[in-house]
Amino acid sequence: MDLINKTKTFNSKRSPIMALLLREKKFLINPDFQLKFIVSLVMIAICSMAIIYLANNYFFETYLKKGEALKLPPDHPFFLMIREQKGFMAKVFLFVSFTISSALCLWGLFYSHKIAGPLYRLEKYFADHALSKKDLKEIKFREEDFFQEIPASINKFIAVKKEDTTFYGPKDQEHQNDHKEVHHENLRDVKKVA
């Protein structure tokens, strides 16, 4: 029994990449949002790399023009070296662009999961409680999720509502009706002022 609990604890603390590879966790919770997020990150990386590539290409072209201005023959070692370096740098840029884009895809997936996860949990929580007439329970997000202040606010709201409901229970129906009448009168006064 203790071994099973240790295994569960060990598995729950795996790195996100291992959890993704072993398909232990669903990382694409809200595909519309998450894919747009990932695509925007990759597009920023590609645009940045393209600008750097064009600047680098401009640098090599400037040296080629300087060689032509010096009237060096086309098979001169200067031109051969520049063309060789230009080709090498193109390969480097392709490799780096692919690596950065891949890393950003993974990072975007994990990062957007920390945003989409809490929102999914919130949506599911309210949808479940809207269908049932059960008392609202406290809501919790995973420790690594963003927006940790939201469950605290919702739980505070639930606690206040539970206090109101227990205060105005079935035994105190007359007081509850008086409270509703005062509330409606206050609303009418607000509407008159507006």
C-alpha cells in the first residue's frame, strides 16, 4: 500500500516533458486559445530570426560588393570564403530557427496549459454547480497554475453566501421576506436617483 502511494507521488512530480511524452497529462485543454498562443510565439521567433538572417545576408552582400569594387576575379579566395561563410550561416540559421521554434512550441504548450487549465477548471466548476442544486464547495487550482488569487476570491464569496443562506433559513422566512422588500425598495430609490 505504501509503495503504491510512493509511486503515485513520484509520478505526480515528473517533469512536464516526461508527462507529455508518457501521455500522463492532457496539455491541450483549450485548443483554440493554446494553438493561437503557440503560433503567435513561433511567428515572433520566425520574424526575429528572419530579420537577423536578412541583416547577416546584407553584411555578406556588402563584402561581395566591396570585392567587386576592388575588381577581384570571381574565383578569388576572398569571394570563395564569403560564399562559403554565407552558406554555412544559412545552415546555422535554419538549425537555430528550427530549434528555437520547437522549444517555443513546447514552452508555449506548457505555459498556455497553466493559463487554460485554471480557466477550464473554473468553467467546469460553475457548469457542474449550475446543473446541480448542491452547496457550492471550495474551488482549488493546481499549485503550478496561474491566477491563484481567483479561487481565494471565489471561496470568500462562497463563504459569505453560505453565511447568508444559513442566516436566512426556513425558520426565519419572515425576516428573509422583509430583507427582500428592503432590497427592492433600495433598488427603486437607486433607479429614481439615476
